[in-house]
Amino acid sequence: MTTMVSKRRSTFGMSCIQCDNELIAPEWSEYRSRHQNRHLWRCPECDCCFATIVETESDIMIADDVLPSRLVA
């Protein structure tokens, strides 16, 4: 399996690294850290399997930054 760092800004789709077939969604995704996600892709055309690591910029806010959770008893 090949792993590569993705520089795409869109989280929609990917091209197969072997046959260039358009892939719409990863087979699975893994949250690695606040700024990094890993996606496993499998191409139905050539059965190629590869992983991408998507790194987000540190200045991007997430829901916890905007709406901190509050404990309500």
C-alpha cells in the first residue's frame, strides 16, 4: 500500500494513483490529530489500494473553537 500527503483543498474525491479512475469517497477514514486525517482508497477498476494523509492549516477553526462544549447538570 502506498501512502501520500494530499495537497487538495477539497475533501471530495480522488483520482486513482494507478489508473486515474475518479474515486468519490474513501473506503475508510481515520482521525489522527486535530490537523491530520488519513483516508484509505480502493479503486474498483484496478483494485489498487492507497492511503492519503490530509493536513489542515493551523488557522482553520473547528466546532470546538467556535462552540466550546458546556457541561450541564
